[in-house]
Amino acid sequence: MSEIIDFYYWSTPNGWKVAIFLEESGLPYRVIPVDINAGDQFEPDFLRISPNNKIPAIVDPNGPDGESISVFESGAILIYLAEKTERFLPSDARKRIQVLEWLMFQMGGVGPLFGQAHHFRIYAPEKIPYAIDRYTNEAARQYKVMDERLRGRAFFVDEYSIADMAIFPWVSRYERQGQALEDYPNVLRWYQSMREREAVKTALALLEEDTVKVGMDDKAFQTLFGRAQVERHR
């Protein structure tokens, strides 16, 4: 049986999380591009793996019982891969729950709220001051939480973990959130150290040229933010 993991990916913060883990762990993987601007995420074959039509997703031919398994949702993928490899998720119960806390902090707060900041600051056809202020201010609040957590720490928990892998890609878009990392010196120090990791560099470069070529035309906008999201699920 093949040991190669199929990695359904596009170059986004959620995609980068899993790319970073795969590079850090050395697990063999094959990238299967899912061009979310063109609507590849609505293809039936992909929806069987990721029913919420979002990247990333993986198919591991060697699952927990030796049989193939598919996993969607980036946080779930990180936990699955960490348990599979016994890396980047501590076995110590207290440290483990701390890593999961900060992973959930990213999944439930940083990702959705920073994503809304991106949308209303950059992509929304109508600039709504209330929405821009709300999500920019909430991003600032979360940066302050992170900055306090990283005071005197190299990572969010004692050692490098899936929590760092999950949070870093969203922080890397800080300008889209209306933030200056100089305002958060502990986050800045952590961010700079993360960027120096070879696995992170490789993950950030994955499919970068293809993603940039596509850009955001009107068709892509409608696919990502318009009625296509609703109509495809009717």
C-alpha cells in the first residue's frame, strides 16, 4: 500500500498550516491543487472528502487501522497527523491540553475573525466602517492576547507544536488585518523565528506562483464570496 498522503491544497493560511506540518515531519505527501478561485472545491470527488467545500483536506492511505482515511478541517488534520507521528503534540496531559487550547484559540478566534478583517478591509465591494472597525479592533485584541502569552516564551507552549503551526499563517497576513507587528514585540520575535524555519519557508512557497497567477477577478469573487457558496449546496 502506498504511504504517500494526498494533500488537497491551495495557498491560504489554512492550507499553510498543514503544509508546515508535513514539511516539519518529513511525511511523504503529494499535492493535489484545489483552485478555490475556479470552483474546484465544489467538484463531487472533493466534496466526498471535504463536505464543507473547504481546503485543506488529506487522504492517508495508511490510517489508524491500516485502511485509508480522509480528514477535513485544518485543526483536525493537525491533531490527526500529530497523533500519527507522535510529534508536535505533547504526551504530557497538562502540556497537551495547553497546545489544544491554543489550537482552538486559532480555530475559533484568530482564523474566523482575522478572515473577516481581510474580507471587510480588502475584498468587500462596499466599505462598511462599522465592520472594518469591529474586526480590525478584534484582531488587535487577539494580538494583545498572543503578545502576553509569548512574553518570555519561545513558543505558545513550552516546545514547538501544532499550535504555532496553526497561528503563524494567520499572523503572516498581519497587514491585511490593519496591524503592525512592532506594536506586539513578543509576537514579532516569535514570528521572525518562525519565518526562519526551513519547513515554514517551503510551505509558504507551495503553489505560490499558481495562486498569484489566478488573482481575484469577478468570477473568483463570486465563487468565494457570492451566491455560489449557497447555490452549490442546494
